[in-house]
Amino acid sequence: MTTSIIETLSTLDLFVFFLVLFITIGVIYGGHRKRKAETPNNQRKSSLEVLLDGRRLTLPLFIATLVSTWYGGIFGVTQMAYEYGIYNFITQGVFWYVSYLILAFFMAHKLRSSSAQTLPELAGQLFGPKSAKVASVFNLLNVLPIAYAMSIGLLIDTIFGIGIVPATLSGTGVVILYSMLGGFRAIVLSDLVQFFVMVSSVVMVFVLSITTYGGLGFLQANLPEAHFSITGGHSVATLLVWGFIALSTLVDPNFYQRVFAASSAATAKKGIIISTLIWCLFDICTTGGAMYAAATLKGADSAQAYLIYAMELLPHGLRGFFLAGILATILSTLDSYLFIASTTVVYDLLKKKQSLLLSHHISTAVIGLTAAFASFYFSGGIKDVWKTLGSYSAGCLLLPMVIGLLTPIKIKDHQFVAAAVTGAIAITIWRWLPREGLLANIDDLYLGISSTGLIILASWYSNRRTSPQ
């Protein structure tokens, strides 16, 4: 961009933008001081306190932190909606709602009743210590916040025009600093403010778009027909890949952490159901808003079109609020993924139980900077990051974890390891093999899930044959 958005903002916009930021900082700091005063000295650095806030997450906090954590890749979903229309709502919305409800109705109670504090620790309880280590590695791949470091860099560069590298590093650096303030508690408190700002912002843009340009008729008159197709011009096989990636929710550590931290299993179940309704509203607004951007901004950079469109649409004052909302959307996910990734390294891989908070701080800084630098090497953008990391998570962990939690089928420690590693090898090989014709349409995720499933099936058959009658 030749000009930065900051140059177009009025004094009122800047006032509103920084007001929201100061309120967020105040809530985080005030809540942290209150919790520190309430917590006995011998619990301040316990893993339960640092990682799960003592399992005291109430329903409003559970909903706020879960909803806000899930949408940091807003530039990714609006880019897909700008390019492909309602295909985005199907692949980034409907498929995921099914996964959320499966987790709410069939898994939340089992997860909350567990004594585990992380997904890899639960894998260790279900299968064995080797499984916990393997789950930790794939868990870390899944939660490396590369896409969200990329998102914060895009936003800051669009606003200030300072270049993508300094924008990404500075934005990630700020998140690293405030994530160190108070463990999971600081994340939840920031999410509380960010939840209200982010939801209000996207609803505001969508409603104003309808009142300004009209409804569905305007979009149909100004967009290609493919924008109203559920496949968006893609093959059905490509569409279904996103369905399998959405099932990775069932092994998503952010979900597990929120459920583990809930005050009860009932809180977790109700919270996921209510959150799903809010996510549906959010997806309707982001998809619709990006489609209005596509209808009015022909030929714009699809990664930034939604932001540019909103800034042209909104009046002064609301522009500042909208920017704060987009920033909140990204930060609330970046800080959560950064926190979970650090937890995976320190608590699950290194098994640090003493001086947990200090080790977590160091790991947060290292992982945050690693994610920021890694974001410069994904030429395919945010969607490429999601698909790459999501494929490994869904392909390697989904089947064994869900089978272990929901079925009486017993999988031994070494069998879990074999299944997950085989899936990873299959995905990696298939990604690098040259493919033509029909083979070009077979996604690597299908190979990963199939390979993992075959190992599990063979293990189940072997266990049946060797078990005493």
C-alpha cells in the first residue's frame, strides 16, 4: 500500500482506538493484581494455577475466552470469502460447528472429569508415556502461532505502513510481554474485553453494509455466480478436506485447556454450545462483509480488502473502534496459541514442574520469535499455514485420541506412536511427491488419516488375537 491507514484516521478514531487498548490493559492488570492477592503463596507457581487458573473458569469467562481465541486468522477467512464467497462459510464455519457440538455432547464431560492439565498429559493417561511425548510434538506443531503472527504483522503494516518484518516482530513482541504477566489468567482477562470488541466490530460492518448497499440482490448482481456455490469452484474432494481439518477441533489443545479449566463439566458443555451460536453469527458477518468488499472493491488485495472496505464504509469514531476490534480478534488468538505452545514445551516435553512460571516466560519469548520469523517463509499465506499444520494434527492425532476417549477399543502405547508417526510420514511424503492426473486431487490429509487408521485397525486386530479369551 502506498499510504497507511493511520493517515486517514481522525482524532476521534485514534481516541477510541487507544481507549479500548487502555481498557484492556487495565482489566488485565487489575485482575492479575486481584488474583495475586487472593492466591496463597504456596500456590502462586503451581501448574494448576499457571496453566488452568485453578479450574475456576465460570460460564461467562469460558465463553469469552473460547470465542475470542478462535478467530485470530480473520484476514485468512475474509480473504477466502472475498475470493470464493459462501465457500468460506461452509469450510470455516459449518464444518467446524459439527466438531464443536461433537465435543460438547460427547467429549466435554470426559475431558473435564480427567485429572490431566494438557492434551499430551491426557494422551499419556490413556495410552502411555511414549504417546504423551509424541502427542506433545504434534501438539506443538498444531499450536505454533505462525498464522497469527502473520495476521498481526499484516494489520500493523496496513495501519502504519512500516513494512511486514518490523510489523510482525513488534506486534508479536507486545503479545509476548503481556502474556508473561500472569499465566492463563492474563489471557482470559484480555479475552473478556476482546470478545465484546471483536464481535461488535464485525456485526457493525455487516449491518452497515446492508443498510448502505442493500441485501442479497446487490451481492448477486455484483459477484460471480461461484461466490454463491458451496464449493466455490473447487472440487468436492477439496471441500471435504476442510471437513477433516475441522475435526482437528476434537484434538485442539486450546479447546482442551478451556474445558480442563472450566468450573464444571456442565459449564464446559453449555459454554461450547453458546459459543457455537456466537461463532455462527461471527462467520455470517465476516463472510458477508468480505463479499460486500468483493462487490465494491474490484481487484483489491484479497488479504487486506475487508479491512480497506470497512475503513471506507465506517464513519469517524467507528473506524477506531473497528480497528481495535480487528486487533482484539488477532491478539486474543495469538496470545492463547503462544501460551499453549509454551506450555507444551515446558510442561509436556521438558516436564518442568518447579519454577514453571519462569520457564514458561522464557519459552514464550523463544516460541513467539520463532513463529514471527517462520511466518515470513509461508508464501501461500494464512490459509497455507492452516492447511499444513492442520493436516498433521488431524492426520496424526485425531483417530487415536477420539478412539481412546470415546470407544472401548484399547490401543497400546507403542501402537499409538506407530499410528501417529506413520500418518506424519505419509503426509510428508505425499506433500513432496510430484503428482499428476487423478493423484493430483488426492490431498495429503487423506493419506495421513488412512495410514493412521490402518495402523489402528491392525493394532486392534492384533490385540484381539493375543488377548485372553
